[in-house]
Amino acid sequence: MGRLAAEPPERGRTLLVLGAGPAQLGLLETARAHGIWTAVCDRDPAAPGFAFADRRCIVSIDDESAIERLASALPLDGVIAAGTDTPVAVAARIAEKLGLAHPLKPATAILATNKLRQREALAEAGVPQPRWEVVGGNGTSGIPPPVVVKAADRSSRGGLSLVRRSAGLERALTSAREVSRTGVVLVEEYVDGPEVTVAGFSAGGHFVPLAVTDRIAAEDGLGVPLGHAWPSVYSETAVEVTRRAVEAIGIEEGPSTTRLRISRGGPEVIEVAARLGAGHETELVELVTGVDLRALALAGALGQPLAASEVAGRAPEGVGGAATHFLVAPPGRLEATEVPQAMSGVVSTRVYREPGYVFGPPARVADLAGAVLTVGATAEEALVRAAAAAERIRFLTADAEAMV
């Protein structure tokens, strides 16, 4: 993996990266490949991204005061948050305080991470989105189930729930209030339709759509995604709505990942994230477009100006479809992983965790065991190949409770 340097170089590019989990692996690998010195923050000492860090910083990515002290002590060229929403606003505020170039203004970062503020911005711009309302105090919702209930001022999944019957609404509201900083809850109409993700990059105020993928969601539509498939039949309509949403949030520079549900009336925005996608969506984008989103995001974080014309690439010939399939390990302490060789259509296989890691039920990307990226003549063929490859990969685990 190359030389590790605990101290920043006298000359060269230095970057503070918020997060060392599976969602940041691709970015950290790319930073290493480009000779960028990185100080990487994560509260998990066993986070897999630390393998690519020049300096490991055991600190939570939402502990803004601690990260600011760390950043102030380092000769940094930039700060970046990728793969998860939690530290996006933290990175933008710290960059502004230290006078560092950054793709996002703090105000834009807030719109990208605060669920209520984002809904208000989309509404003001007339962007199609689910019907929603704010519930404060001991109030209740007037939107009939099914509805999605969430903490209005949080970017994490805490307090998030899908309510299909009125009997479960009060419990969901209580759960979301407990997570919310202000006790304010957001209730949204549940759009029961196909879900797509639009990966894009903005440069000089111009939004460039790169890939639209069908998001293979968990059974309730809210949990960790099971995969992504390209191309999507909804590409044309999804791109136009996404463009309006990204502009409404104020993203003028850097990557964005937008989730939409396709209702009877057309695409509706579920959320806009001002960051690289998690779950190795960036690898899928590069495979089908030739655009290295990770390298572009790193350049932007280091203050390198980019033009929309530079956000271009060429897809490899013969790739008619591609898919990412996420791997789930059985609960328990990982003892070994078996990955067969020469699986049909498999471009790459990632395994996130080393032996000794304890797996539980997957509630977030960090709980997944890995991912398989495949190609095929069509999206359907790529999905079939991905599922077949996933079936052959074995995660051997032992009962963690029994071992204790």
C-alpha cells in the first residue's frame, strides 16, 4: 500500500478526511494513489479505511469541537466528508473557519443535511417531493399512513421509521422526538414506487448528471440498500427533477447523490446529499461512464477549480449493464472469508472486515460485509450475475455471545 507518513510532508497536498468506514474506502484508496497525505477521523479503531490513512485519528466524525482542534493543529489544504451525511456540515464549517477552499458553503451544507430545511428549500423552488408536515411538541400528523417519520434536524437514520397503520404513529413520533435535538419531527407521505439514485457533479454552477441507477431497496424501502443497477428506465425524467433539486439546495461545486421515488405523477425527491455516494456507487459510475468521481471530489476539496467540461469520460465498450450487490454476513464474530475466483461478469469484489469483527443485523452501510460489482449485456443480466456471485462468497462466523 505504500509508505505511511505520520507527519504531513513539508510540500505536498494534505487532507483531513471525516470517516474511515466502508463508505470512505474508495476515496481513501484514491487519495493514496494520488499521493495525498491524509489524516483520517473515525471513532471505530477497527474502521477499514484506516489502512489507507497516514495519520489515524480516533475521534467521532460528529464531534465538531474535537475535529476543529485537530484541524487547527495540522497544515491542511482541505477537509472532506464522503459517503455519509453526518459530517458534511462539520467539514464545511471547519474549512470556512480555517480559511480553506471548500466546495460547499456552510449554509448549503446545512440544507443538504437538515431534513426540514431541505424540504423547505425544495418546496420554495417547486421541486416535486412527497407531501410533508412538521409535528412539534405532543402534536400528531394529519397525513394518513403510510408515512415516513424522522427527526427533522438529524441527517442520520436514528428515529427513522415507516408507519403503515395509524396505531403505530404515536410510537414512531416518540422515537423520532427522542433523537431530535429540538423535539421537532418530520412526517412525510410514503411514496410507494420504484426508487432511483442520480449521481452527479457540479462545477462552476453547472450540474452534470453522470449515472441514474435503480436502487434495490430493503423490504420496507427504508433500510440499507441491497444494491444498484444501471441503466435505469427512468433516467430522463429523474435527471431533470434532480437538476432542479440540486440547484434549489445551492450545490454549485462538488458531488451530489439524489434519491427519488417514481410515483404515478413522476419522480419525487426523497433526499439530496452533497457528497459522494456510499456503497461503492462511485465505482459503478466510473465503470459505466469513465468518470472518476473520487478524484474529482478530492480535487474540489483541495481547492482546485474545475470546469463542467472536465466532468466527462468515456464508458468502456461492451458494457450494456452494471450492478452493485451488497454482501451481508451472518451475525457473529468473523473467522474467515471465502471468495471464489473467476466468477462470471464480476469486475471487483470488496470485503470490508478482517477476522475478529463482530457482525450484527445490517442497519447502516458500515454493517455490511462487502460488495460485488458486475457487468452484463443488460442491467438484468448484471443483477443476475451479481446475485450468483454473492451466493458463492462465504463469510464464516461464530456465535459472538457463545464465545463471550
